Amino acid sequence: MGMVSPSSDTVDAFIQALPKTETHLHLEGALPYESLLRPLDPARYPANPPFRRKGHRYPTFPDFEKVLLEHALPWFTTAERYHEAARVIFAGHVIQNVRYVETSFHLAVTEFTGIPGREIIAAIKSAVPPGLEVRVFAGMLRNGYQGSLRETIDALADWDTLDGIDLHGFEQAPTEPWTAKVWERARQAGKVTKCHAGEFDGAHRVREAIEELGVLRVQHGVRAIEDPSVVRLAAERGVTFDVCPLSNVALRVVDDIAAHPLRRLMQAGVRCTVSTDDPLSFGNTLTDEYLALAGEGGFTRTELARVARSGWEVASVPESTRRRFLSEIDRLAA
């Protein structure tokens, strides 16, 4: 299969036709800027701010986090606001032919807004349109157990509407001893467990996530490429990396899409999905991710189809649903 160009109508049509998944999406970080946040205060939130423009690079992770919090927190003050944001976000997915989404909400929001976590989950799930499957995860910081969230974290395994948990935030902070116990308890309760690793810290954090936390889903994971033994470990254990290429460029994890290790990880046998991470902060869509891989990354249709397949291989859906979408992808790629 030959190289493809992002300007090709046939490539655009192929990407649109692929039944896609988004498996690494922070709900607060996906707040629609133009349609929801900007009308809240047009003077404070101007059209097309520099941080959302193509080519913008954040100097540091704290700079990114500051922009994200300054823009997300004013919106997410009630469960109804979560519902409205999710409704618009999911409508955007449907337009792009995304059929399955795994999204997380930041558990600490329950502390500083007083919105119970179960209400946030219900608000998100009640916004899901026909034709889209959504799974909701609780994301927490590496030091989240130190404060008043401890009781909430201990109860997560019993939340029947919660689909999984995720460890996120500043990666260079240590992973504390409580985490492995909480992660194991969640798995015993049938939850999917994830961990951000291999983004701002090295391959050893990916190894830690796999061996100490027992996860089969690593968010990002791209710096595993720095240690072939960690890449082999991920491939042998059947670990999936939920990769966000445009986020990796904007946050200076990689120089550009051409230098991104996604292809090398896939060639080494690591299953990789592609998602947008925090589109509020990057101004990206899932279609943009695929187009960047096709254009700047030189991904072939076969490779793009493999990315799409990977999302369905790990999706929490009935086997009949999985087989149907995998067959559709194979037919499009043939």
C-alpha cells in the first residue's frame, strides 16, 4: 500500500469511513471552546487563542496545566454542566464516525465543587447519543490518596456505573504504595485500570505501570521506545498504549509527527490506539490525528486501519460488536 497525502479526498474519505474509537480523552480537557466556553465570557475567551493554533508548543507541562485549569474550571461547576459538555463532545464524535469512547473525569473535582462522583458519571452517560458507546473512568493524581479523597478512592471499586480508573497528572511525581492496592481492588471488581506513563518520564515508568500496577492500558507510553526491553515487555504482556500524537508534539514529548515513535512501537508488536487527550488545549480532533499520521507521518491506509482496529480490540463491548466493526475496518482497508 502506497503512501498517502492528507490533502487527498480519498484519504479524507477513508479516514471518515473508518469506524473509530477514542480511548484517551479527559472530559474536562475536551470542553468545546468555541461553542460552550467562549459564550460564557467572550471578553475573557477570545476567538482562536494562540494556545489552540496549529504549531503552538507549550514550554512546560505546568504551563499546559495552567492553561487547562484556567479554562476548564470556570465551566465545570455542576453536574448539568458536565452533561452539556459531554453532549456537545459526543455529538462531535458522531460527526467523525467515532463509535466508542473511553473518557475520564478528574476525581478531585468532586472535592472543590462538591459534585458527587456518581452524579458526574450519570451526567456524562445521560448525554450519550444513539450509535455511540461511552465508558467513564475516574482519573486521579499520584498523590490523591493523601487528603480527603482517600475515602472516595477506597470506594471506587463499588461504584457500579464506573467503568475504570486512571492515574494521571505530573508523571515525575512518584507512584505511591497505595496505588497498587487500589488498582488491584478495582480489577477484582471488574474495572479497567489505566496509568499515564512514558510521556514526561522515561521507559522505567512504563515498566512500573505494567509490573507494579498491573495495568494492560498505558496512557501515552511512547517513551518506552527508549528501552527495547520495556517495548518487549509491553508486547509480550499484551499491553495497549493509548497514544495521543498531536498532544505529544504540542507538549514537546516529540519534535514532530515524523519523529513520533508510534510506527516503531506498532512494528515491535505493541498494540497502539490514537486519541486526542485534551482537545480544549490543543484545538485538535480525532480526524486531525489520523490526517497528521497520514500526511506528516506517512502512514499508509493499512497502518491507519491497524490503529482503528486496535481500539476495537480493547474496547469494552460485546464480542459481536467488536467483530462487526473489525470486519468493517478490514473491508475498508482491503
